[in-house]
Amino acid sequence: MSTTVRHVTVLGAGKIGFAIALLLHRTAHYEVRVADRDAARLERVAALGCATLLLDSSEDAARAIDGQDAVLNALPFQFAYAIARQCALRGVHYFDLTEDVENTQAIRQLSGDATHVLMPQCGLAPGFIGIVGNDLARSFDRVLDVKMRVGALPRFPMNALRYNLTWSTEGLINEYCNPCEAIVEGEKTQVLALEGLETFVLDGVEYEAFNTSGGLGTLPDTLLGHVRSVDYKSIRYPGHCAILKLLLNDLRLRDRRELMLEMFEHALPATDDDVIVIVASASGYLGTRFSETVFKASILGAEVDGHRLSAIQLTTACGICAALDLVADGTLPQSGFIGQETIVLRDFLANRFGRVYRGEPVAVTQATTLAVMA
């Protein structure tokens, strides 16, 4: 691992920020500092052995960024552009998890003179699913259609929505309300969220999937001109979409997102007992033969060094940690805007963090191995 990327700040000490700090700190390759406004959250991170920085409400991100080699932003999407801009000004590598299209496009505009990496959308979807979609597309002589489906689902849902909160409620509502990018008949366009409902069975379990915003990341720009269609849909258990349409359209909660946020967080219990379901396919021609290839995975949470990480924590944190690793070891470009699909799927799955997407545990570090042997 390169010594030029060693000092790393994680912005945000919530569930995902904690998981990122845990995974990076245990490698002994990075000196990890976590910054947050919540002292209680920082205490939990400090117990891992990470340095911490308490930010008050009057501060910007500058103090957390100065002197660092890289910043991993695990804050809500509305902070993405401002932090990326500070990193670009200070010559610090920037990574984030945002699903927000506007913030990503704004960050891309910063990259013209960037001396370091600007790499948003490094989580699961957008993130890993873009790597898979691009890999599937490039496996054909002439690709036609690329379909990507991802769900972060409770394993044992007990309500009418058949859903529990597993990640950011605000991000979830954005997915359900914002326009969705797609390629249709070779043209980049926008389609409506909650439309395109389909059902399928995977490993004996019935699911539905429908359009949601943000999951494609920058993949449409990469594949435009090379494919007939590209789309992304969220996976849920059957019946979820119909209830969402009632809430968002008939009851007009689409125009009252703050009320919807309050309702979801009041009525839907959070769970750490979740599963990530990934199904991606591409069809096209290999020579003269029309063919289809499929990638699928189901990923559960795991215990890492005595800390239970949910499936969404594990996959999201491993996505951004793998991106950092691949920049640090020189596999990826060292400056400018990097779309997640730039990563070669083989390289990602071979990475010590990316192996989680193969259904394998996070790699045991050399330091951990020596401790066990002792």
C-alpha cells in the first residue's frame, strides 16, 4: 500500500462512518481520524483507537481536511459539494457515498483543475452496482440492454410495507421522489420513480422492483452511445410500490417530504437484521449469437472484531474503503473525477474490502493475525 495516502479523515461518526473507521483502522495501513458534531458518537469511535475531532455548528470542514491525504465523506448528501470543493482547493483526495445526482454533477465540474481525486458515489448503489453494470456491458461484442436491481431489505418484515429502515431515511425518500436517469432507445433521459414495476423470483423468494433515483451514478454517461437501454430499479418485497404510490401520489406526500420523513421514522422500525440483494444482467451479441449474462449476490451482515455490522453498513463501507485502497495502491488514476464504474470488477472483488461482495468475510489483517498467534 502506498505511503502517500496514509492520513485519512472520515467525516461523520454515524453507522456508516463508524463502519468505515473500523475497517480502515484495523488494516494498520491508514491513520484514521473521525470528525463529527456528536461527542457521544465520537466516544464510540475513539474506543476503536481512532483519533477524533469534535466539530461545532459554526465550523466548516476545513479543520477536518487540512493536513490529510484523503477525506471519506459519510455525511448526508447535502454536504457533499461543499466538502468536495474544500478538498479540491486543498489538494486532498475526496470520496463520498452520495446518491444525489445534482451534487455529483456539481462535483464533476470541480475536476477540471483538480490535482487529486474526486470520487463520489462509492457505496453500493450508486457504487458497486455501476462496476458490475459496466463489466457486464463490456463482456459483449455488441451490448444492447443493461439492467441493474438492488435492494437493502429487512430479513423478517412485519408491517404492510414489508420494509424496515436500514439506512438514511432522507436518502430513501429522495430515491422515491426524484427523477431517475436511464438510457432508453439509445438516448439518455429521465423516467419517473415508482414506475416500471416488475416481479421476479430469486432463490425461491418473490420480489418486486421499480424505478428509483440515483442508483446508476455516472454509468449512463459512460455507456451512452454503446447501449440501447440502461435502467436501475430498487428491489422490495411485493406490495411495497403500491403503498408508496398511495402515500406519494394520492395523499400528495411527494410535496411534503419533511412530513413523510417524520412518518417513516416514527412508524417504521430500524433493523440491523438485513440482507442486500443484487441482480444485474446484460444482453447482447457475442459474435452472431444473442446472449445474456447475469450477476447476482445476497449479502448478510457480519461481526468484525466484535462489532456487529449490518449488511448495508458492511457493503457501503467496504465500497468506499475499496475505492480508497485502489487509489492508494495506484490501480486507479491519481487525479480528477473518477466514476465508480472506472474500477474493473476483477480488481474490486480481489480487494480486501471488495471480497465482501463475493460473500467472503473482511480480510484479517496482518496485525490481527499476529495478535491471534500471540
